[in-house]
Amino acid sequence: MLKPCLALILLLLPFLNFAQESIQLKGKITNDSLEGSFINIINTTTNTGTINSASGEFEIRVRLNDTLQFSSIQYEKLEVAITPIIMEAEYLKVLLVPGISELDEVKISNIDLTGNLNRDIGNMDAYSISQFGIPNANRETLSAAERRLQAATSTSVSTSLLGGGAGGAVGLDPLFNAISGRTKKLKKIVANEKLQQMVEKGVDAFSTRFFVEELKIPEDKIINFVYYCAENHQLKYLLKDEKRLDLLEFYMKYAPVFLGLKASE
């Protein structure tokens, strides 16, 4: 009896080590059409991130069962769970699927075109989709994670499936999802998604040159710096266009603190 137990322990030992230790995972985004595009690479479990080099290579610290999220405007979002195989290889190849952009606004005009592009565009009237009476046109589009969370917490369940009468539906799915932990997991995914969107906006608010030359933040640490700033709930409100000067002052205040923390690591 002792020998089988010992064999089982020896078999599980590498996985136990993986669960406790982190590694510096190296990888490469292999898309031929990458063309120097920078992809946001986020460890959504630890809320740390990085970007790839011009050739598509990247490094990020991970542990077993962490989730890496790859996202950019050009490609569809991809999530990769860190498995024992990836931990052992210490290397990950990623192929991203090109995304499809959606138009938020429709332009309609009955004016005569002059051939001068700038003048013609200036003379066009822009109409919001909501002006045409389309239901829910002003409602913000939900992400895939938000739709899953909405479905998991919805109380609308078919009475025929539950054996109920014509008196109405009884919502049991939300209870099952709460007990199983699915609702909690989905809420965490949505929160991470919103955090990532806020960080992307914070990075795009100023040029790379501003971060590197004015704030003295190394280029490969810019996204980490904005994640650090995102811990302050004030950042969310400073990302509005009219708050650009306040955001600049906010970054200038927290950049030395961030650099000091990095220097002490």
C-alpha cells in the first residue's frame, strides 16, 4: 500500500511545485500580419501585464492556472490558461484571429459633392442611430463576458423546464450559479475586462514619448505603470477628454512613486 502512495506523490510533485512557484514565461505572437503591432498581454489572475516586441516576442511572469489575455484593436481577444505543459515548456506560441470593426455612427446627406474631401465631410450632417427609432439604440453594447454574467443572474427560466404551471417562471439558475461559484467567476472576468479597458485608455491617452521622456517610465513598463495608477479609483474619472490636464498631473505625481517601488524590488 505504501509503494503506490509513494509513486502517486512522486507523480504529483512537479505539479505541486508549479502551483506554488511562478516562472518568467517567454512566448511569441506568430501572426504574419503583426507588422510591429503591439498587443496588450495581461495576466488577469495577478493583474500584471506587458506588451510584445516588434517581432512578436514577449515575457511575463505566470503561475499554474493563471489566465493570460491577449487583446488589441486589430485582433479578437484571446484567453490562455496556464497549464502544467506550458509551465514545463516555459514557452508559449500564440496565433491571434483578426477582429472585425463595427461602425457606431451612420452619416446621411443629400448635399451635392464638390470633390473637395475636407469641405464635403464638413458639410455632411451626422445622425446618431438612436434618431431613427431603433429600440435600445442608446444602450451600451455588452461584452461577451457581460452577456454571460447577465444570463447567469437572470431569473427568467422556462416554466416547462421547471414543471411549473402557467402562473409564471421561477428563477433557479441564479441560485445554482451562485452556489457553484460560476457567478463569482463571471463577475471577476467582467471586472478584469473593465480594468483592462481602462488601462488601454490610460496608455493611449498620451504618446509613448511622453511616458518615456517626461515621466522616465521605460517603454516596456508603461502598461505596468498605468495598472499601478488604476489602483487609484480616481483614474477612471480622469480619463474623460475634458480631464486631460488633470490626468497629466496625476501621472506626473505617481510616476516617481512607481519608479521608486520598481527600484526597491
